[in-house]
Amino acid sequence: MYYKNYKIYGWFRTSQMTWYKSFAEQVKNGKIVEVGVFGGASLLSITETCIVNNTKLYGVDPWDKLTKAFPKQSLSETRKDMNFLRLNLMKIITELNYQNTVTLKRDFSVDAAKKFDDEDLDLIFIDGNHEYKNVYNDLQSWIPKLKPNCWMIGHDYRKRPVGKAVREFCRQNKLKVTSKIDNTCWEFKKI
């Protein structure tokens, strides 16, 4: 996948980019957080919208601080690959002069959430660790940071642990979740 002649990495299709961008377009002079940046495919899909709308975009990912390896890789191989992704994305952000709009936070999701004020964010996109407890913890950690009547959205809903965590969180908090784009993307509005 390419962004302005730069090789980027991720699993974000054009239809998903359009969906994500439709939410980012609603945020003007605000703040958006993306949890789970990986190689930047989803983050970069809304960066120009954020520039036009004077919206600050924060990308949160542990990258090479991971404590578990992917099943087919050793931890050291995973950390090396993730460090490459982070450095590649930082290079793109710097060379395209996006530093005034995009801030990358190399941290675990729940730790990063503690560094934001409650009800300060206009949109949160969740696509971090896909294990049930991690997804649920992400939702629980970030929902207080979201302003009322604003959207929390995410990716990989059809992956069983993700969908289950989102549905259970919404049921317990009396929120209505909707799935979109071939049951891959999900969205709910904080009341």
C-alpha cells in the first residue's frame, strides 16, 4: 500500500478509509485519538482531513515495546519489525511536515489514556490488541476521554474477541453499536 509515494503498512481497505474519513470530517478544531497505529495506513487516511479541519491527531501504539510476540515470530523479531514500522511512519510524518497535526505516542493503550483529560476527545478509533480483555480494557479506558455525543469507532469487529468485547461493553453501558463495511468496522456514540 502506498501513501504519496511512500510505502505504508496495514490492512485498511479503501471502503474502510472512506468510512473513517467520514467521521474525521465531522471534527473541526478538535482532537482525535487512534489506538493501534501499526504501519500508519488508517492514521494517514485521515491526516489531510485533520490538517484542513485544524484537528490534532494522536496515534497510540506500543510498537516495539510489545511484551508478546506474534505466534510465528520471536519477540525480538517482532520488536525489530515494529520498530521499523514506527520509524517508517515517523519519517513520512516528518518529510510531509505533518508534525503540527500528528503526534505519535509510543505507549500501551490504557497507559496512554491516563494522559488525556476526561471529555477532551472528539473521536476515538480503536484497533489495538485484538484479544477480548485488551479490547474491553481499551473501551473502558478511553470512553471517559470522549466528549458526550461523540463517536467511538473501530476495526476488526468480525474477529470474534473484538466483536464480543464491543457488544458486551455496549450492552453493559446501554450504548447501541452498529457494524459497517462487511461487518469489519464498528461504531457507537457516547451519550
